Amino acid sequence: MTYAQICKACKEVFVLQERAVSCPSCAAPMPKPKAKQSQSTSGYDRREFVATDENSPPLTWREWKNLEPGLHEDEKLLTRSEWKQFTTAPGETTDAASSDVIAEFLDVNEEIAGLYNLLYGFMSKNTELIKASNIPGGNIAGMSGGEGAMSYGDLCDFGFFCREAENTLDELRKEVKARKELCGQVIAMRKTQESLSDPNIKLKVAGQYATGSPDVKMQAQLPKKFTDDYFKITDFLQVPREVAATGVLRLDWKATGDLITQLANDGHKPPDGFGKQYPTYVTTFRRKRRAK
């Protein structure tokens, strides 16, 4: 099992096989994992509220809520945005960007690390249960006679929710990537404009946690497969026509951009076949090295 931890001192996030006692970067003590707190009602522990037997098993929030139907209908788990609105003072806006966006992003990263541990741990502990369902009789890790094996319905639902989680995380990845590229575009465009008035200006930028290396690369529209322009490019790349005509090869948008940029830097014209050419502004981000 792996753990995602964030150092309170240097704010760096680490994904390790074991919980780190000290930060691998600055050697500061790492925060201890928070003890799981049982939910309570009116100051009473859920188990105490439900039964007086101390050996009663702890209930999940959903089990506790379903004990008295209708009593807790107005109660629900709040999302981060709902909690923020609930705790915002009257007249204070919640839509505006934070005055300290980096500090807020560090808090978000800490929550992401907690979500990673939650989801990864849940998937890991149920892996053997899924594997047991693939063996006749469920004979695995002490299981016998189908004990603990999942039904077709449960396997179907589990797989479906895995797909839903996958789609959600992939959409989130796209949103984060788009903002990363937008930051890089703004940096590169501003530095390009500044370099026009001062060719000796320092292009590399640095923040508290990272450095950025802006660059301008050329890109071009790619032709459709099997057109004359397509074969002009494959001929330039010395790909035999009979191979290119099979369709097994595909021009990579990023790689062709790197090729056009390299040819331009060497003073060569790009090969025939490409469509409209245009500059793209990018920045490569790297974690800032810290003094040991």
C-alpha cells in the first residue's frame, strides 16, 4: 500500500510505500495520521446512542442515519463548496479568487492526498474479494464454499462505479492540465513580449516551490490520412508508401510540432504537406531544489 503525505514545513507532497516519519526533502517531522473519529449525535457516541452494549460494532454514517427513517432527512454530508458557503460571513463572496491562492492550493493538495489514500486503500482492500469471485467456490485466503465471493450483480456495480470514478478523475485531470497549460502560456507570452524590448532579459522564472522555463514552439495543422499531403510527410520521413498506406502509423501532434520547431531552429523549411503553421507558447515546470 502507498501513502500520500504532505510536509507542513516545505509543503511538498510525497507518495511513498510506507508512512514517512520525517520529510525526505527538509527532514522536518511529518504530521501523524489523524485518528478516525466516530460521528456523534447531541454529544453521544453513535454506539452509545444506539445501544448500551460496549461490544456493539461501530456503525457507518449511512447505517446510523437509517436507524430512524425521517428523523435525519435534512442531514447530509456537505461538499467543500457547500461547507465554504455555510461558514462564510454574510456579505462575503465565495466566488472570487483567494488573496493567497498558493496557500489555498496547498490546502487543496492536502485534501487530494487524503482522497488518494481513501480511494487507493478502498480499492486495495477489495482486490482479493474480487479475485475470490473468479475462482469456483471462492477458495482463496481461507475462503471456502463461496464465502466472501461477490455476486454477478455486485461485480457489475463495483465495475460500474470504478468506471464512474475513472471518468471523474480523468475529467479532473483534464481541467487541471488545462490550467497548467494556461499558466505556462501566460508566462511564455509575457516573457516573449519582454524579450522584444530587452533581448538579454532572463527568461527563466521562479516561485517559492517551482521554476518555469518558457519557450515558443512552432506547430502546424496535420493533414488527413491517405491524402496527397499525408504521403508528402511520410515520404519526408522515409516511410515506404506501402507501409504508410496500411494506416498502422499515425502522425503525433506533439512530436511533429517538435520536428517543425527543430527544423526552424536549424534554418530549414518544414516539409511540404503540413497545413497552417503557428507559434505555441509553453512553459516547462520543475520542482524547485531546496538546500539540504
